[in-house]
Amino acid sequence: MILAGVSLLAACAPTPDRPSVDASIDPLPSWKEGAARTAIVDFVAAVTDPSSPGFVPEPERIAVFDNDGTLWSEQPVYFQLAFAVDRVRALAPEHPEWKDQQPFKAALEGDLATLGAGGHHAILELVAETHSGLTTDEFAAVVSDWLATARHPRFDRPYTDLVFKPMLELLAYLRESSFKTYIVSGGGVDFMRVFAERVYGIPAEQVVGSMGDLAYEVRDGEPVLVKRPGVFFIDDGPGKPVGIARFVGRRPIAAFGNSDGDFQMLEWSTSGSGPRLGLYVHHDDAEREWAYDRESSIGRLDRGLDQAPSRGWTVVSMRDDWKRVYPWQSS
Amino acid sequence: MILAGVSLLAACAPTPDRPSVDASIDPLPSWKEGAARTAIVDFVAAVTDPSSPGFVPEPERIAVFDNDGTLWSEQPVYFQLAFAVDRVRALAPEHPEWKDQQPFKAALEGDLATLGAGGHHAILELVAETHSGLTTDEFAAVVSDWLATARHPRFDRPYTDLVFKPMLELLAYLRESSFKTYIVSGGGVDFMRVFAERVYGIPAEQVVGSMGDLAYEVRDGEPVLVKRPGVFFIDDGPGKPVGIARFVGRRPIAAFGNSDGDFQMLEWSTSGSGPRLGLYVHHDDAEREWAYDRESSIGRLDRGLDQAPSRGWTVVSMRDDWKRVYPWQSS
């Protein structure tokens, strides 16, 4: 049972101030012993132990996670782009003009390189254009159907199977330690909220993302919220701390990302006083997942790799620090 | 202890599915017996009783509250306008040009009617203009200082003393019944978050409001979020359901307001399936608070009064339904 990110364990501890995680159960079974795992466990111990100088009261235990490349994979294209392209194809018979009109033409021709180069902004625009006029409920149903039927091209599995088991354990470990866990992603918020609770245990109200325009209307006496073309907010790069300020209203004490688009979120979260945890997932595992960093157009990690050591951020090697990547892979 | 709106009582009940409020303790001691109180208690009973056809799982128990005129008073002017005017006066020596420049001129001359006519949008602009360049932390300190020193002209008390005791009881009652309580207000979010947790028990991340522009900067190596002139989002009228969709991502099952600016929020919240509660606080108590409705420029309640009966919304008479208004008044 998801109780707004507060675990029964923590809430019901007879002495609420003592650390609430049972030390006899390994909270991170998919993490190998090493510096990354130690950094996480030491951080959680410091902020949850009331006798520690770094103790942080529960309401201030805010942890923010990027989604694409941090909680699930993002290759060969952002999964929301795969969704957008499938939608353009499904709707194309009603829109013969799309054959000659960008970005629809690129989508119909499978020119993912062109589409992907525009990043989350381009994807959000494509989704907004193709779904303008749908209500938020109708859009959620479309996403839900796609997630139930679409298959990832490399693994021939639903996209939601490509979540990282070690990160699911980390989310649960933080929640058991009375953290509130948030997604703060460049992806579309209406897209992510469809699966965030089921897949990550993160309720809709703890998902911050990019947003298109939205209008309130009364249709045949029934009020609806209708998606409109146009972009309202891009939650990427310096937009991430801005999004956190607007939607969360507190500075996080822990931040998790995988690309330079997460740099400012890590910078903002780890610059406050007291113990802070900044962590990058480094995609260096071509065999089990993918290997890419400084030169990639998707999830480029360059400045972050350079500056992580001097800023005290942890860099996780998927290859060396994780016993397994996906929940269905054997360790 | 505020645990993200989840009460210890509810989370720790040995059988989590049974109603969690102790029936021997009156949760609403400042509410007189009558239709309004009965509507509230019956609604909470219906959604928390697992044997009721109207039972609502805990994550879906979202309740939204307007702030000005619903949780605290809003006369003779919105309290945030009083703050803005005091700030213009305090900063005026550094800005001789304000003497001839609107809206600063009106603020310096105490022309509150002119200023107030622009509603929350005008206040937000005035605050943004006067605080542009301040970091969010600096602005919070300014608000905190003002709340500690400013006195309401009629009651000669801090503005935060002018909260409605019956509504504080209602907030607590809903939280004990495993609701998540939100503020959804036309007021500025950076203003309200300074006192919402202390005064209402509502954490920063559950305050939705109007927002000015915000920029992420690194100043002397320290990252900061800086307030900018310009309005990003007005959380009023049809903006309230839009704000709820963006910031909460779920449709509330209960909504509380006092003006036509809350109409769409009540409409949206009460149009879903299952038990719903829409409630208007009617300011009809000139003796203990104020009396105003259809003709008022502040907190006008006209369309809402007309349509409440046909929509099944409860209208609370402050005079007849509340034993007392403010916490410091005897009942």
C-alpha cells in the first residue's frame, strides 16, 4: 500500500525518532559493495539518526529523481518519443497533410534522429499537437493502451519492464527512511503520471515534468480539462530547480540523474547545508543496457562527469556497481 | 507531527480498512449542529467506511481549500495586498520615481480601492515588481518578518491570528481521515508557503498558488532561485482546476471556497463519480467577522450562491453555523 510515500514502518515505529530501517534486511540487494552503495547508506544513516549532527526532520527529507535514463532506459530513443511516433502513425489516416509537414513527416518516415535531436521540448510539442483537443482523461487512456501493447525493439518487452531494479530498491529504501520521493523529469507530466504510481510507487502529485497548455471547459454540462497545442513549462536543465521551487517548494537533500540536463538539479540540491547526496547513473554497460556519455545526443553526460569528483557527487557504474539492471534479468 | 498529511492514527490502525476517527471525540467542536456540519460528517463517513458504496481509497482522498476568505479573512483588503503596500512604503526611499508611477503611487497614497480592484493578478505583479532580484530565501525572510510585526487594522493582531477556527478543525478532521489537504489559492505561492505549515499544518508541497517568473542563477558560486518581474501562472477561476491538474494530478473529492473565483474548482471537484463535497463559506457575520457577498469587489459570491442549491453544494453561514470564528474569540 502506498501511503503518500510514508511507509507504515516509519510511521508506526514506537519511538519515531530512531532510525526506522531494519538493519537485518538488506535494503539494496541489487547493489554491489563499493563506494556508490556506501555513499547512499552512509547518507541515509546520517540524516535519519537523531543523534547525528546531520539529522534531518522527516518533512525536509525530499529526494528528486530524473526519469529517462535514471529510473528507466532511454535508448534507442526516449520512450515518450516512441509513443509520439506510434501515435502519429495511428492518427495519420485522418491527417493526409502530415505526409509533407514536419515534424509529422519525420515521424511517419521513422526519422528518429531528426525528431530526437529536439529533446524533450520537441517531443512535448509533437505530443501536444497530436493530442490537442483530447481531455486529460482521454489522453491518459491513450497512454495506458500504448504501455499495454507497445514493445521495446531490443528486448521485445513492454517499455515499463525497462526500469532499473537497483533504482526501485533505492526508491523504496528512501521511502522506508521517511523520504518523500519525487520524479523531476523533462518528460511530459501527463505521460509519466499514467505509470509512475504502479511502476515506481510515486503518486501523481509527486511527479514534476514538462507541461503543455491546458484549458478548462464545460462540455455538455460536464467539466473537462483539455490539452492544447503550446508548451507551458520545460522541466529540464535550469528548469529543474525552478520546477522544484514551484511544485515542491523545498530544496531537496538528495538528487539522482544521469545527464547534463540534471546538472542544475544536482547542483541546487547538494548546495544546501548539512548532508547532501548527489548521484549520477553512468551508462557504461553495453551488454546489459547501453553505453554512452559525452558524445550522445540522448542523455549526454559530459560536464557532469567532469565536475562530479570536485562536487562530491557519486557516479554509479551500471556495469560495476549493479548486480543486475532490469528486474527480469538474473543477477 | 505532520507526516505528509498522513496521520499516525490512520497509518497505524491495526485493520487499516476500518474508519480511523475516534467517534467519542468531537472533531468539529466549533461547528454548531445543522445541515452544514451534517454534510461534512456524512461525507467523511461515506468515503472512509470500507463497507460503504462510496468508499474512496486513501490515495484518492484529496481535499482542496481556497485560502483568502476560506481559511482566513480577506477584509478590508487581501492580506497579501497589505503586505505589498507595506513593502512599497518600506522600499520607497530607494525609489523616488515611485511617487509618480502606478501602481506604486496608489500604494504610497493608500489608494487600496484602486489596487484591490485588480485582484490577485495585480497584487502578484506588485509583489513581483517590488521583489524582483530577491532570491526565494530572501523573499521568505521578508514575508516572515512582516507576519511577525504587521497588525491587522481592525483587530490589532497579527494577520495569522485571523484564521477560522472551524476551518482549522475541518483540516485536521480530514487529515485524521487520511485526506491529503491542499491550498489552491489565487494568492502568491511564495507568500503562502511561509506560514501554511505553521498555521494550517499544510506543508509547502501542498500549497498551489499564483506564481511569478523565477530564474536559476549561480551567484558567487552559490546557486539561487531569483524572483523576476512577470507573471507565470494565475491560480484563480478556471485556473484553479488547471492548477490542480498540473500540481496535484488527481481530481479532488472535496473542495472548499468562498467566492466565485472558486466556482470552477468546486464544479470540477464535485462533478466526478461517487460522494463529493463542495462547500462555500458565506461571509454573513458583520459582528464577529464581515458581511459581504454579491456586491463585493473582494471575494464576490454571486453565481455561487445562485447555483449552490442545484449543484448540491453546502453553504456555511458564518453567523449561524459557527460557534466562533477566530481561535482567540470565546464561543
